[in-house]
Amino acid sequence: MICFDNVSFKYSKEQECLKNINLTVNDGDVILVCGPSGCGKSTLVRCVNGLIPHFYQGELTGKVTVNGTDISQTTLRKISRHVGTVFQNPRSQFFNVDTTSELAFGCENFGLSPDDIEQRINKTVNRHDLESLMGRSIFKLSGGEKQKIACASIAVEPVDVIILDEPSANLDYKGICELQKMLKAWIEERKTILIAEHRISYLLPFITGSVLMNSGEIVKEYSAEEFRSLSEEELHNLGLRAEMVQDPAEINDCTGEDSDKKDKLILTDMKYSYQKEPPVFDIPKMEIPEGEIVGIVGANGAGKSTFLRCLCGMERKCKADPKVKYESWNNKARRRKIYMVMQDVNHQLFTDSVLEEVMISQESENKEEALKILESLDLKEFAGKHPLALSGGQKQRVAVASAIASGRDIILFDEPTSGLDYYHMNQVADILKELKQMGKTVIIVTHDVELIKNACTYIIRFDEYSRS
């Protein structure tokens, strides 16, 4: 079905990202492609869906074939009739402004009849409990909800091969369970599935094999039995996230030491609504202890990311009046005193180099200090590179570096470990702990159970305040 024959690739003016890849994926296989952030997983799957070489410029040698067809000699239009992809950032693959039209879009391009399209959509929506997401504006969905729509848009199409790039990165516990149901349905339909992923526990029942990558090379291939037999410690040593899938709401409260005696960030009568819609959340009163690492957990679509944007003053329609040590902070004051790392970090990468990205956040530029921050996040070697040329996990760490460089006393993180391997998740957790020791208040929206257990000292369950 899929064959890599001595394939190497490097993006323009970059070092080689794939080196001498030889791999065969048979019909009906479910292959996990894993390895540390930046090892080449996304580049490898781009060779299957035709984005390399038809979209991403670079130097490709060797041959990639799907069903015997040379990908480099076939148009993207023809490839898309056989290969469907869910990207690491689902926003990049949407073509419509509403969810129902997005599900219909791929089928329309196949030339299917309206009746067939409607039947396919209804089957997918009913099978995966997506009714509440239909007819919604794409722009008003949470990151996890967008991920669900991206998966559903592939599920409705009559493709043979499915590529998933970090599909669980933005999903809550329920969303991961739904993704498992979708995988099971695809397997029953004899789809061939290639999955690039760090979080692997939810995939173990489904895979037929695994490929471990490092520095652009395949360092080992595992059968399903060999991979499932690896211990948690062995998986961690490979940079993989081995924690079993768990609902963060089931984690016992991890209240920080003497947090009741600490000063509080006090929020009262805080609401936010999109135009002509009921409130996304309604907070009569919330107290957030200063100097703690506060995890905000809840379902996809509960309003957690919107809450962070309101808290840091980005949503002008939110008239909240937070008080810190009895001092009221209006929107302008919050934008000056609070720093936020967004879920989609592409929205806040502005400069031409990683070093400049960190220095732009400093009150006064200090190159030496910026380089120290980059070194603490294993990013120093990329100081001269353009931020948008990095992998998803590397971009995430650049945004974290910028937050540290800002020197703000309250720092907000929206899913800071999405797309990160085990090693770099722990690295971010250690940095959050260092920020706490420096007296910073750290507030994190996350579904990442490993991060919560590793770093958070206080938990707020956001479903209590949201309409979901």
C-alpha cells in the first residue's frame, strides 16, 4: 500500500530532515510513527499525502508510492482521492466557515451525489456523537472541537489511507475516547492508517506495528507485540508519553502548601458571550491563589481558552474586574501585567528568528539572558532560525521561552504541552515549577494528565462555570 524506497528530504536551505527512509506499510495496517519532537514524524507523513514535494519546497530523493503510484509524479488532487489527512493544527485544513459544510466539502470534491453525502454525514455524526457540533461556526469552536471536526471530515470521505498527525494533542478525555471509536470504525473498514503521535497509550489496542524515529532516521521498527511489551520506563526513555488515558476531573485536588493563606486573584461577576448567544461561562466568584501552578481542567468547548483571553484583557467585551491585593485591574492593566501563551502559537510568532522572538518579549533587550532561556529549553541551536520553520513542539517551546522572558508576575498557558514529547513535557513542567519558586502565578488550561500530576499545585474544574 505505502512504500518508502530510500527516501531522503531536506527543506530549502535546511539540514536533511529525512535520511534514507525504507518502509513498507501493508493494506489494513495501523502504524504508529513515534519519536522525540522534531525527529521527522510530520515530514514523513507529508511524503505520503503529497504535501512533499508538491507544497513544501525542498530536495527529495528516493521514491514514495501509494498503491503503486509515485507520489512525486501525481497531482495533489489525485492523491487526495486516496489519502485523507488530519493535521497537527486542524485550523489549517478547513475550507468552510461552518461545520456541516466542512464535512460535506471533501465528498463534494469526490463528485458524490447529495443524497450519498447526506447519508455519509448523518452516519458519521450519529456514530460519533457530533450532533452538538453541527451547524456551528468554525471560528467559535475550541481547539479540541476543531480537532473533532477535522477527524470527522476525513471519516465521511471514501479514502483508502488515513494520515493522523498528533490527533490527540487538543482533545479532552471524552474526545480521545471518541477518537478511539473512530479508529475502530476505520479498522473495520480496512483503512490503512499512519499515525504520528507522542501520546501512545490510547493507540496500543489498535496498532499493528510501530516505527521509532530520531534525527530524521528510522532507528527501529516494532511489531505490535514488541511495542506493547515495552515498560513505562522504556517508553519514557524513548521520549514517549506512556501515561494511561484518564479524565483530569478524576485527579484528586492537589492544593498547594498553605494556599489558603496566600493572597488571591479574585474574580467576581465575570461573564462572556459571543454575539446573540448565551454566556460561554458565568463566574459569580473565583479565587486563584497567587504563587501557585493552577491547572484549569474541563471538557472541550467549556470556554477555558476564552476565559484565559478575558483574564489577560484580550477580549474587550468582557467587563471583568479582577482584584489583586485589593487593586482592580482593567483590561489595559491586565494586558500590561499578564502574559499569555496561546493554544495556537502561530498567532504570536512575529519575528524572523527564534532569538529575536524571545528578545521582543523582554522589557529591555538582553541577548545573553535570552540565550540562557533558549538553552534551558533546548532551543539554543535554533536561535538563528525562523520560528515558523520549526516543528510544532519546537514552536510551543519558543512561545514558552517568550513568556519567561517577559518577566510578568502572572503567566497564562493554553495547552503548553500539546505536541511535546515526554522529555520536553517534563522540561516545561520543571520551568513552571521554577516560575512558581520565583513567586510567579502560573495558570494553565490543559488536558494533559501527566503535566497536571507533574506540576500543578491547584486545580479548578471549569465545567462548574460553563454552559457545557
